[in-house]
Amino acid sequence: MFAFKTLERKLAALLMLPLLLILSVIGVFGYRFIQDILFKEWQEIAILRLERAAHQIDMRLHDKMQWMDTFARAGQDSRGQVIQDWLLGQIKSEPGVTRVEIAGEKKAGTGGPTDIKEQSAAMSHIGYFYPQDGKTVGLRGDLLNLAGRPIARLEVVLSYDYLMQDVLTEGWMVAQMACLVSQEGQYLAHSSSAMEARHCLGETQDPLEMAMLKAMKEKDYGTITGKGYRPDMVVGFYKLHAAPWAIMLHARGSEILAPILRFRLFYLAGGILCLAVILALIRLGVRPVAGAIRKIAAKAALVARGDYGESLPVASRDEIGRLTSSFNEMVAGLKERDFISNTFGRYVDPEVARELLSRPEASRLGGEKREVVILFADVRGFTPLAEALSPEAIIHLLNRHFARMIEVIQAHRGIIVDFLGDSILAFFDPLDGPLGPLAQRAIDCAVKMQAAVESENAAEPGFPPVHMGIGLHAGEVVVGNIGSENRAKYGIIGSPVNLSHRIQGQAQAGEVVISDEVYRRAEEKPLVLRNFQTHLKGVKEPVNLYVVHSHLE
């Protein structure tokens, strides 16, 4: 597999290849997406403009119908003849009116039309008729008398050019042609001379016209797009309310898509420019990042060898700066953890260790004298137990036992000095505080250690039971770092340590034996099962010892 030698080249390849792919996909599929947007935009705007044009035609037709209705109602006025004569003149002078005609019954024997000017009272429903010239449309309605009987007919003829004058002058957004058709598909008017010989939609069996004729019968407005990836023609229509007509708008697909066709060249130039800018940004941006990563990697190699050295400088506030800061914090944590592990071992509660490290003497060799409470615990009968079990079982048993004891001692803020075979040496440091509460805590810890042993035995009945003896003693010892500059350990030395070991030797299985010092220092006197005097090795005088009740109530 091909491997990049530098981060800069890798990022350039990983960014440029996907970018080229994305640009190619956009170039192939984006064209169709934008095409759909342009068509949709044209269709929406076309419908709005057709609606406005249809409304304007409706208003012109309504205007003439109102004149006709006013003419019919004026017949009942006392001056009806004068008013109707004036109204006829006004109708004839209206824009777009080419002819006004009143047709009526003849008086008997006169040969002239019936005088209707004082007889008409209303106008019947106004209908439409289409003169032969193909350039006008007529409005026709019956004049009714008070009895509702037709007495004459009023006809007003309008030119299509007048009705469609706004359509012809409107900026129709690359529209090629506007037409006015009846709901049956008959062409009434159009804005293109190429349609002079056409009479109705679908007469040439054009699929687009057939679809338009069908759509007009099903809905009041809409658009129809021709077939193909880039359709030759797009048509929109909108039905009028005042007349059984629809106004249609035709546009070529190439003219609608003209913006995106021009945009292709700009897209190609923009893509090349984008690639060039990205390459420049990679060069400018990655080099500092790569340099910072190399420094972190070199520092990590030193840390792996145990050389923590100085912290790396944080030169920015971005992710690299936060990474450097986090790396410094990690190294500081590792350094502190190593120091705690080297100084206190793995079995001191971290909070206790930090509290000890806050003291000046904790970080240097040597120590100071102070009174502590010492705990020594030993498994009884371990030698015959070890002989009866396999090595794996012995290790499992000791690991289980020590894990539980460590947990109890840490919970009581005890400091474990060492494991001596099957024994545990720990102490409780007051840190300049009174020893009384510490003695009480040590007694509680020993009692709970015995209770934990009983729980261990009950938890794994398949193993032989473990029994432990615990001894507690209080005295002045040297507390501090013991060892050399290369290897030191936080612990205690002094005769009280040896004495606590010998007190532990007086404890039977399951017993907690405390010295007279611990008994006197405890804040609450423990429940004593028995007390006795005995001679201990290295001590001239007999010592008083107490066996504490080690069962929790």
C-alpha cells in the first residue's frame, strides 16, 4: 500500500482527491439539480404572472359587463332614453370596443326596432360569441322588461389585442409566446405570427399540446414540461374567471437554462481556483501543525525512556495548543504518578499520597520523628496451607486476600509500607494531629480486616479458609523516604515497628491484639475480650496486651 512520507502530502492527497470527486459529481449531477430549480422557478413565476394577466383580462371583461348591466337598468329611469343614449356613447368609446349593437323586435307596421330605452329593467346572463374575423370577441346579453321578458339584445364586441395588451407588453421571463384559448382548446388570440394557421390545441397531435389540453380539463392552472433531459418547450396556463378561456405561456427550455449554461465556464474556472487555494492553505497551515506534532512525538519518545524534562511551550490557543497543553498535563500526571509509585508504592490512597507530598520532607531522603500507629497482620498456618495447594491456587488465594486488605486499609487512610510474604505492614500517620482519633481508626480498620477475611472464606467455599492475626502498637518512629537517590520508599523505621510485629505474634487466628499504648490513646475504649501480660523479645519489662472484640455487630 502506498505510504506518504509527510503529513503535508498526505493531507494534500486526502483532500484533493475527494474534492476532485465532489467537483465532478457536482458537475455531472448538480447541473440537473440546478436545472430543476430553474424550471421550478420559471413555473412559479409564470403561474403568478399568468394569474395577474388573467385577473387583468377578467377586470376588462367585468368592466364592459357592468356597462351593459348599467345600460339595461337605466331604462326604468324617468330620463331613461337620455341616459341610455349617453351610456351607448360611453360604451362605444371604451378602450378595446370595436362595435356596439342593439337588436330587438319590430313594431307592427313600422318596420323599425322596438323602442326599448324606457322599457328595459335588467340584463340577462351575458354570454360570449366569436366573430369570423378571429380578432375580436363579443359579449351578448338580453335586455329584460319588468316582467322578465326579453325585449332586445345588446352586443359589445372587443378586440383580443385590447384584452391581451398587458400580456404582450409584460416582461415574461424568456417567454416565447402567449396565447388565449377556449376551454375546448380553440386558439382565440396569440402573440406569435407562427400561430396564424393554428386553430386549436392538439390538432398536430403534439404530445405537449395534448398534455396541456388534458390538464386544462382537470385543473385551473399548471405547467407542463416537455420530455427530455433539456426539454425543448415548457408551457404554463391559467383559467379566467369571467370567461371560459385560459391564458397560456410558452417558453423554450434552452432559454430558461441559459444562466446555467453560461455558468458552466465559471464553474470550471472556480473549481481550478478552489484547488489552487486549497493547496496553498495546506502548505501554509499544515507545516506549523506538522512541526508541533513532531515536537510532541520527540517529547513522547523521551517520556517513554523516563526522561520527563521541561514542558513543551504552548504557542497557540487552537487544537494544537490544547493538544500541547494536554500533553504537558499528561506528562506532569505521569511524573507525579511515578513519583508517588516510587515513593509510596501502589498501595497508598492517592489522596493520602498527595497530602503527604505536600509536606517538604516527603520529597527528600530522610525523615522526621513522630508518633504513629503501626499495624502488622499475618496469615496463620500459611506454610501447611501452601503445601496443600497448587502454586496457581496459592497465588489466587494471596491476591484475593491482599486485594481485600488493601481496600480496607486505604478506606481507613492507612499507609501500606510493605508485603512480607503473607504479612502486611502498615501505619497510620496523624500528620501533626492528635494520635487519639488515629488509634481509634486503626482499631476499626483491624476489626474490619478480620470481618473481610470471614467474607472471603464464605465467598469461595472451595478453597481452605484463611485466618489472620493482627497486632497494633503506637510509638515514635522515623517517618520519611528510606533508600537512595535512585530508589527510595516512604516508610517507617524504629523499635516500635519490631514491637508491633511481636505483638502480632501473640494474636491467635481471627484475633486483634493491641498494646497498652493503643488502648490508652483510643478515644473510645474498645470492647476487650481478654487482657494479659507477656514478655516480648527485646523488651525487659512485661507488656500489657488486649484482645479486642473483632466481630462487627
